[in-house]
Amino acid sequence: MNPKYRKTIIAGNWKMNMLVSDVKPFVEELKGYIPKTKTCETVLCVPAVNIAAMLKLGKEARIVCGAQDVSKYDKGAYTGEISASQLADAGVKYCIVGHSERREYHNESDMLVNAKTRALIEKGICPIICVGESLEQREMGLTMAHINYQVRAALAGVDVTMLRHCVIAYEPIWAIGTGKTATSDQAEEVCREIRLIIRDMYGARAARSISILYGGSMNAKNAAELLAQPDVDGGLIGGASLKPQDFATIISATGADNE
Ligand code: 13P
């Protein structure tokens, strides 16, 4: 992390978990553990049906509400879709795009990830753009080439002003939900590479200011070491974000003190 230049963000991704009735007890419990800090932004990307409850109840625990997906279209006959305008109108501030689960189970292409990214920025929502290699790609030595391609594709047509409203998350697919975390060296190596790609595309100042998160089996035990890396500015947390105490421990691991 380098809080002097960029925001530290701990974002939870609830995926398809939790009911509306779970939000209140979750926030109540989290409140008891969470450090009162301004140095770390706490985001929870919840299922669409939980957004209203999280917006209403999350404030007490200083939770900023995020979504998990968005349509590339702005309005019209797209049954089942939710637009960036609708998310912005509801009060959502962040939205995950390009998660490997959507790329894999919903065949989302890099072009679609780019369209969603731009739709979000246009409506003032910060995209959390996920990139990451498979185990096979890592073993074949293709990690950096793949990351390079995904980052550039997601940001096609995004200018430097728009980039200020973007966050990138490095999520190696082999580490998601597997309990197999990247070592802090592996996480740092790829997050640093992402920063170099941003520098190449947008210049040194943009590279220094963009927050880059690590995601993939980050938990209460390994968070401190991962977050201590200079180019890891926070975490995107799945399983551990469902447990208030663990999630709060990860927030504390950013070094966030009670103020
Ligand atoms: P886990 O923390 O459960 O591995 O999930 C990571 C993730 O996919 C966050 O988006």
C-alpha cells in the first residue's frame, strides 16, 4: 500500500450469498469489530436484491455499497439486466466487472468487460476491473502476457480522466475460493506489472494514483502480509467477507487505526 498517493480499499464480494434479512445482523456484528477509520474505504459488493438494505443499513458501519454486475446498455428491452444509470440512481458507488466467474459461466468477453467499464464510468460508478490468469496459463509462463492483454482490453477508449474512477483487482483464478492464496511475492509481482502497464498507457502520475487490489483466498490470517506489499492497495474478498469478524480483521490489517 502507499496511502500517500492512493486510496486503500477493502472490498467484499458476497457473490450469490446472503438474504435481505441477513444484512442487518451482518452490519450490526461488523460494527462491533470494524475500526473507525478514514484511511481505508470499506466496500461491499452485494447481490442486487440486497443493495437497498445495504445502502440503508451499511452507513452505520461506514460501508460503501457496490454491485456485482451491470448491463452494457443504458435502458430498454433487456429483461433481467440492470443499467449503470439504475445503479447510480440507487446510490451504488462501485461495481465489479470482468470477474472470472462471469467470464467463465456467462462467457463474458474482454469487449463486453470494456463496454461495462465505460458504461459505469459514464454514470459516475467506479468499476472494479478484475483480471487474472488460470493455473494453466501460470504454469506455461503466460501470466504477464495475459494480464497485459486483459488490462489493455478492459481500458480501451478510457482516457486518463476516466481512469481516475477505476480500480483494478488482480485475482488469479487458481486462488479464488480454493484456499490457495498467491504468495505475497506473487501478488506483488503481478500488481507491480499492472502498475507498469498503466504507466505505459497513461503516464507515471496515473500509475502512482490508481488503486490495485489483490483477490483470491485473502483471509484474516494472510491479509497483513499481502497488504504490506507496496503495489497491493487493498483486497477483493469473497468467502471471508461473509464473516463480519474476519472481514473486520482484514480491514484492520491495512493498518487502519481507530480515529
Ligand atoms: P475468495 O476470497 O472466496 O477466494 O474469492 C475471491 C473473489 O473472487 C473475490 O471477487
